[in-house]
Amino acid sequence: MAIPTSRTKEKAQIIINDELCIGCGRCVVVCSDYSLTLANKKATQATNPIFGCIGCGQCMAVCPTDAISIHGRTISPNDLFELPPVEDTANYARVLALLQRRRSVRRFKDKAVDNETIEKILDATRTAPMGLPPSDVHVLVLDSKEKTRAFASDFCNYLGEMKWFVSNWFLALMRPFWGKANDEMFRGFIKPLFKVYIEGMQQGENLVNYDAPLAIYFYGTPYSDPADPIIAATYAMITGESLGLGTCMLGAVHPLIQNGKKAEKFRKQQGIKHKSREGLFVIFGYPAVQFKKGIRRTFAGEEFL
């Protein structure tokens, strides 16, 4: 049985052209499923793969003579492209400089992000490693400040119906079940967040997504690896920075729209197709202010074994 996803539950088909195969064995080396082997100095399909071809395309990409083609699981030889030359890629110093310049931006100029720029963000983000193919990451694009405010307004109305979730009696009831850390997080962060979101919107200030001219929500399906939407969101954030946009990851919305009938209704109203274990909003726009300095950050710990 093939590894199931929301998009396909079938194995991909491996086709080998014996006349083109030179028996170099590169495809065998890169196939993590052990779907390929060498026999009589030619690549051939193995009799006992782990899962069956998952459609990663590694064998097609590495073959020097185009002897292998993969069909199925949303992939075909038409998806191959020539890699950019090494000299066109960024070196470490440039990558580090890009990352160091990035700040979390929440205030934007009243300037739209055009469709061409949005497509560049999505095009780069599609290259992100997103679990077993085909990707189960979904994106919801809000491409104007009117759309981001409408989403935020609906979200605040939804929170207004969910105030019991941060009430003192409910938090006291749940503390023995979800422990000290979660209790502290709810009392010190989630409960005040409900208040500032709702009251801010009532006063005309959008503190949910800051009326950003562009917001993209990355989320998964019940089949996806929880990390996949987070990785995609990170690629999008970095790409936005490379295009001169300010960006900010917003993690508070996703967990509050996952559980219960009202959350399901809200997701449906917003065009969100799945409940997802993990997800992130990233907002984009042209920064209203420019930063002069960065701030050095640290990990909680760095242990070398």
C-alpha cells in the first residue's frame, strides 16, 4: 500500500528506458524507498521496496541520461527543470545578511503588494521541503488590507463567542489536565490576547493582522507532517524579505480555530478546507519604519553530543 495523502493514495509508476540507462547506479543511491536496484548493469525496479514509489522524483533528477521517468502522485517528467548555476546562488555571507536584516514588522505603508510579487513568494515557497510528496500544505491568500481586516473582524466576532474559553472557572477546571506551563500561558498570554483583539477591533484598531496588505495562512491536512506548514511559512517569510517586504509570523490565530463546532464553522466561512495540527499566518507589506540595528538572539540551549 502506498503512503496516503489527501491528494493521492496510489503509488507512482516508475518507467525505465533500458536503451538510455548506462547502469551508473545513481538512481539506486538516491532512492530512499529502495524501489530501484541494479541488475545486469541496468537499473531495474526492486522486488521489495519499503512503501512503493512515493513520487519524490530524486531518481529522475539525478539520472544523467534521462532514462527514468516517474508518473503519478502529481509528478511527471514535465516537472523537471535545469538547476540554476552555482554562481547564481547566494553565499553564506549574503544569506546571513538577509536573515540578520529581517525584523518582525507589524506596521505597514498604505501600499498594496502586487500580484507579481505574491506569485514570486508562492513560487519560491513551493520549493520548500514539505514532507512526503505530494505536499499536503494548503495556502489561504488574503491579498489586500480590506481582506485581512475582514478576516480579523470575523475572527474577533468568533472570539467574542468563545470568551468562556479563557474564563477563570474554565482555566481552574483545566489546570490539572493541561499542567502548569499551559495554565501560565493561558492566563498570561491567551486571556489578555482575547481582550486586546476584541477591544482593539471595537475601537477600530486591528491587532490581529494589523491591516497588512498581504497575509498568507499555511496549514495542513490530517495526513500532513505537523512541521510542513511551518517550513513553508518560513520560506515565504524569507522570500518576502528578499523582495523588500516587511514580514511577521502570527501564531495566535491558528490554534484558536481548530477545535469545536464554532471553529469548524469559522474555517468553512473563511475558505479553510481542513483542521490542521500546525499552521501559521505570515503577514507582508512595505514597512512603515526602517530599522537601523538588529537584535542578537539565543537558543534556550546548545548541547553538542
